[in-house]
Amino acid sequence: MKKLNHLPVVIILLIFASPAFSQQKYVFTDTKVIPTTSVKNQYRSGTCWSFSTTSFVETELLRKGKGEFDLSEMYPVRYTYHQRAIDYVRYQGHLNFSGGAQSWDLINGITDNGIMPEEAYHGIEYGEPNHVHGEMDQELKSYVEAVVMNKNGQLSPVWIKGFDAILDAYLGKVPEKFNYKGVSYTPQSFAKQLGIQAEDYVSMTSFTHHPFYKLFIFESPDNWSHERLYNLPLDELIQTITAAVEKGYSVQWSSDVSEKGFRNDRGVAIVPLKDWSAMSEEEKQNIGNVIIDEKTITPAMRQEGFDNYTTTDDHAMHIIGLATDQNGKRYFKVKNSWGTTNPYQGYFYASEAYVRYKTMSILLNKAAIPAPIAEKLKLK
């Protein structure tokens, strides 16, 4: 009888110890959010680098007290494609050529090419409501490949005009001047009055195949411009991102989003402790839905992913905040460029493990770097 008296208690304990009751759905609390502009949609274009960096620049303008701007994402795409074609031909086709590029291509390009508001250059001339670049990208690639084939025995001086004509047809001609709030600007004069200077920004990463605290040419196919990045130990890279956001500076973030733990549809990016092959079907279905343990990420794991192509440079986004879940675990709040249809209206929460594991590069204001790290990089 005593056993029967204790039976209800045992049943209750077993029920609440079962997976159905022990699994917690994510509840995020923002602890720091940097004012930013609205979420945009790159749609069917490989231009995340421009969307994320344009968002970064717009957010910098807000931080600097310049006001809110909606800048053109396609203007940097236009001038980057032009210069990339020239380099591709000069390298006789031995250079990556696609719609993808890097954050520094936009920042560095402001100096020579300026910048424009969205209303002055939408970059859609092909009868679609959103950016659709499949046909254009293929035509541009076919064109430069034909130039490199050199059927005439030498290149004509007008081949780049033909290339630019394709860009004109799809993205529109770039106006020499435009009016914005009653003032006439060129792209260069508009950039000047915004005050964004390329020398104020640096790009960083963390890999063990190069010395730390030194610059190296980042080995990514989209680094067509051969930009050199600062190399930090992994802990200091995370420290830099975190400290920047805490100080009110956002961070442009390029990462790998091919992981099973990246669930934009659920607004979460994590690194599950269990490998995918070892998970049950229920566990797979719950990824990004309920809180689970994550892997502890080491520099060696990160390097291995880069070296064996399981970590690739496939998407660029924008870190604009910090958050915690209900257990006090920290996450980075990330602004994406896939529209606003996910649970957090276009934002998602990336765990520190995910950022440690899958960050390819970051771009940020030099002033956001913690002083001890800036001194090691000789930026002070």
C-alpha cells in the first residue's frame, strides 16, 4: 500500500522528466539593440554583400547623427561588376567572376565611386518587382568569357562598353547627377556629405594558417579584389564583436549558413552538440525550435571546417544587437536581407557557438575595437 501511495508522485516525476516536458522553446530577451534601418530583401540575387554592408553604412549614419537614409544596394553592385570584369579579363579568366563580392568592396568603392540613395538608383529595369539576377549574371559571365577567348587575336578597346551596356539594360544607366531633398548631387558629392571614409573601417577574421595580429589576403573566391584582413585569435574576434555592439557599433558579418543548425525560418542559428547523422527524426525536427546543448567550438574545429570546405563564405549579414535566452545564454541579434517573413520580422538570433564556428569575416569601425586589441594590431 505504501508503494501505491507513492505511485502518483513517481508517475508525475516521470512525465515531467520526459523529453516532451523538458524541452524549452526559445524565448529571447534583447539586451542591446542598435538603431538600424528597415529590413530589405535581396530576393533572387547574390548580392547579400551589398545589402548587409549598405545596412551597416545606414546604421553608421544613424549612429553618427546624420539621420535615416535608404541607400541604393544596386549602385555598388553596378560599379563592382564593372571593375570585376576588367580584372577578370586582365587575369585572362583566371579569377572568380559572379554576383558575389565582399563588404570591403562597397566600403572601398565609396572613395572612387561615391554612393546614392535608393530613390536615385533602384537597379531594376527588367519588369520584376524584386531583384532577380539569374539571367543577368549568366549574360555577364558569358560576355567576359567570350572576351577572354580573344577570337580577334587582340582585344578591342570597346569590349567594356558592351559589358556596361548589359548592366545598363538590367540595372539602368547611372545618372551623372540626381536630386535628393531639393539638392543636386553626384554620387561622389553625396558620399562626401555623408562622411563615410573607408579608412575608418577594417576587416577581420580568425584562422590558424596565418600569424595572428597580421594582415593576410583572405582566401575566399569572392575576394576578387585581394583585400587583406587582420587575423585575430578566435577569443579576441568574439570579444571584438561583443564589445563593439556593447559600445553601440554594429558589425557587418559574413558567415556560412549551410549548417543544419541555421534555421532562418525559426529565427535561430546554433551548433547542435549531436552530429546530424546521430540525431533521431524528432531531434532533427526540433532544431531551432527547442533549446539543445551546443558544441564547444575550438580554433582547430573552425580551421578544419575552412580547410575541408564545410565552412564556406556564402552569406553576408549585419549584427545589430545582443540577447539572451531564458537560461541566460548569449546570442547575437542579426539583421538578414531575406525579407520579413520569419518569426522575428527579418532578424534572427545566432548563438555564440555559431558565430565562433562559422564567421568568415567581419567589418567594423576602428573606433569599436577594444583598445588592447587595437594596440596589438597597431591601429592605435
